Amino acid sequence: MRAAKCTLSRAATGAVLAACATSAHAQSSVTLFGMMDAGVSYVSNEGGHGNMKFDDGIYTPNLFGLRGGEDLGGGTHAVFELLDQFSMANGATIGNGLFGRTAYVGLDNVRLGTLTLGNQYDFMPDFLFFTGDDAARDVGGLYNMRNGPFQKLALPGNPTGAFDWDRLAGSQRVASSVKYVSPVFGGLRAGALYGFGGVPGSFGANNTVSLGIDYTRGPSGADAAYTNVKYGAQPGAQAASVRNWGIGTHYGFGALTANALFTTVRNSASGGAVWMGEAGVVWRTGGPVLVGADYLYMKGNATLDNNHAHQFTASVQYWLSRRTMVYVSGVWQRASSGAAAQINGVLDPQGASDGANQAIARVGIHTAF
């Protein structure tokens, strides 16, 4: 009988060790993983003043997690992930308690696809960010995600009203959800997610629906995603919804990768809507240096005073090893006249610029394990 395999660090808990010890009937694995990012950022105009500050979780969020699976035979595996996000400034957990980033369990079959249940990403980040369509994955990180002069968008539970409005930063997971992703057929896969609203007497109240399709061929691909989140359901009142959709592509040729992205949002409660177009390029020099640049344009509707913004981002990374790098990055946002620029990642609602311009310069270090 083949013994089980467990990949664990010394920090793994006794409960996980016990689970591995008792799984002798099938090959299993549990992997401890994570990443950390910290640095110093200078914000040119934060509420009317320049601000030099320690800032963490920018290039990537600070994450600590457990991921594993068990071979059940016949090409089927049980899979799970528990993922926590934390602040390096004070060690505090970010989100709704331990493993608030993701927590799911499911089954994966090579012929039938993957079915998971729990707290997990919808297809806006899954198929438009993680696939490489969004330049922010390699250029600028959180600062290069979408925010802008759109406070009147008034997204529910949002620190600025428009923070990460297209969901690609993964800041908004779907709790109590069931998710299916198909196997890959000729480079093509598709997925669907349903999040239960938990409102007694109404199956559809406060629910979430997300759909996605991904095509990948070698270093290139194209993707589309849609997510609709209902909220605020009350007896005798009509619920509101936040609807996102987007399309993206990336194309690799030699040392260069170019990407393009288009995303939208509409909040039915406020009537606010924004669309965004982005283009970026990353140059992997063949040595330890990676250079990237990106431009995006965001435009709000009349409810948002027709505010719009241009944003430019650039970064240079120097990889000390396969897991660790140091970097410098800069981002500049120019909003329309009379609007207050606000780069994503400046989370304080009072952190918007007192004018149309805001810029950030950053030096940081990132590692993964």
C-alpha cells in the first residue's frame, strides 16, 4: 500500500499532521504557502498634503495559507484551500476573521472539471487577472487597480465608494458559494458560480451570479467574465445590484508580453457606472530585471458627474532569486477638472487628492514561500 505524502512546514498545526497521518489509503498532500510585500511609499497629495509612509500588501497582498488534496482514484482529487490575508505593519488579520480571504473544499476530476464550495473568488479576478490580462499583475500591483474620482459610485461596504470597483484585486470574494470550472478543451475552459444570499423565504435575494470563459494558447490568451451581486434585500423593498463585466487579452512574443483589458461596473442603487480601458507591456530582459509600463483611462456616467481619469504606471523589478525581488514603481493619476484624483490603495476616504492630480512613488521588497 502506498504511503501518504504530506508537505508541511514546522508551523503546521497538529490537526493537519494528524490528518496526514491517518490518510494512508490514498496519496495526499498539504502545502503551506504565502507571500509578503512591504515598502515605503510617498503620496504626493493625500487630503491636501504629501505623505511618506510604510505601506504593505501593494505588489501582492500579504497571504498565508494551506492548500491540499487527496487522490481518490480514477482521476479524481479532493481539494481544499484556506487563505488568510494580514497586515505586516501590525500583524493583524485583514477581512472577516481567520482565512477570510478564501476557504473552500471540493472535487477535481481530469475529465469532468472542478467543483468547489465555500468563500472564493468570482470570475472577474479568476479569468481577467490571474490569467495575465491585467497589467497590474506585473506592474504596480494594488496601486494599478481601479479607483479614481468616482466616490458617488457608492459601492456597499467600500472604503472609498469605488475601491477596486471592477473586483480584479480580489478584495471582494463570494461567501457561501458553489463554483464549477470545466476541463480544458482545445485551450478553452468555462466556469459558473452561484453565491447564496441567505435570505429566508427568497432564494434569489442578495445572491451572486458569475460566469467566465478563458482561452489560452501558449503564452497568449483571451478572456471574458461577468458578475452580478445583489444586496440590500428588505421585506417589501426592491434589492439593488452591482454588475461587472469585462474582456481581456494578453499576447507573448519573445521577451515581451502585451495585454489589454476593458472592464465596467454599474451600481443600480446609486445609478453610477464606470468603464475602463487599459493597455500594458512587460519586458523580461532575460536577466534578473523585469520592466513594465501601463496606461488606463476610466470614465464615469452623468451620475458620477461625467468624471474621468488618466493613469500611468511604471515599475522596475530586480529578482534576487526565483522567490524574492526588490522593486521601484511609480503611478500618476490625472482626473478631470473639478474632480478629486484617488489612486487605488489609498484607502482612507479622506485620502483623495484635493485636486485633479495624485502620484505615488514606492520602493519595496516582495517574497513568496
